[in-house]
Amino acid sequence: MTKKELALKSVEALKGLYPDALCSLDYNNPFELLIATRLSAQCTDARVNLVTPALFEKYKTLDDYCNADVKDIEDIIHSCGFYREKSKDIIGIAQKIKSDFGGKVPDTIEDLTSLPGVGRKTANLIMGDVYGAPGAVVTDTHLIRIANRIGLVNTKEPKKVEAELRKLLPADESNNFCHRCVLHGRAVCTARKAKCEECSLNGFCRKKI
């Protein structure tokens, strides 16, 4: 079986398991998704979802964030970890979006990664979930782990994983595939132990074979 065939089988198997491929971060608009994704770095989505309601309730507009007191944001997001760096980035993101992009969340990888603290993982999530861009590959830890176990890639370097999966996955399926890998990585193919006996991919997954 070629890697392309393996990718297609993986897409269909995960689609059957998780038909609703939704982002697990809670948000109301593109800017809130951008902020929530920045907070999720080295933090669980579940923890972020506990923190963002208070943040989004207090800071409702882009100008609110542009004029925010960094210490106040630090207090709100403290439990997400790396709160000082994240607080500065949140304000910096808002200010740059206002000054450089007319108050609109950018719609290219290049522009998104020009924002403070925004890497390719976050940029791809915005491109896929907000703008519906084909070929978005969100290289979070679950995707990297599962893609390696299945046998789609043989590297843990996010940029290389992204590049290789772009070649293998159907462009219109790649974003949802990434969301489904997150769900599968939490439920079955966990970091601690792959529950191969429960997995619908075990007929072709290289780890199982």
C-alpha cells in the first residue's frame, strides 16, 4: 500500500468514527479563535475553555485588547501557563491586526505568522477553520503522533510533518483530518498507550502491523 492509499484509508476510517470534525476550542469569532489558539500552546484545550469565558466577557472588541492592561490579562489567563508571554502576545496581536490589517484577522499563512507568537500551527488552524482554505494541516502533538504511528510520516518536526501530509491528504479533507486526529488521540491513540485493540485503523496502521 502506498502512503497516498494509506492516507485515504486513514481519512475514511477517522471520518466514520468522528463525523463531526469540530475544533475543541470555544470561540465566537475569528479573533477569539486566534486568541484561544495562542493560549492553547503547551496547555490543554479543556483548560483554555475554562479560562476564555472570563477573558472574552471582559474584552469584547479589538480596541479592548489593544488598550488592555497586560497585568489584568495575566491574572485572567494565569492558569494557562506562560501567561506573561501569552499576555504580551495577545495585546501585540490585537495591535498589529488593527495597525497592519485594518482590524481583520489575516487570511494568509504569511500574514498570520507575522503576528506576535503565532506560528504555522495556529496559522493553519485559522486558515482551515475560519477561511476554509484547502490543504490546511494543523500539526499539533496528536496529529504528529498519530501520523507517525500510522506510517504516513517518519518525523516529529512539525514543519516537515505539515509538508509531507500536504502531499498525501486530499486538500478538502486535511483540516478535518487534523481535528479528527485530535479526537482520536485523546480517546484511543493516546500518548501514554495506543489502544490498538479498540482502534478501527488497526487493519492497516503500521504500528499494529
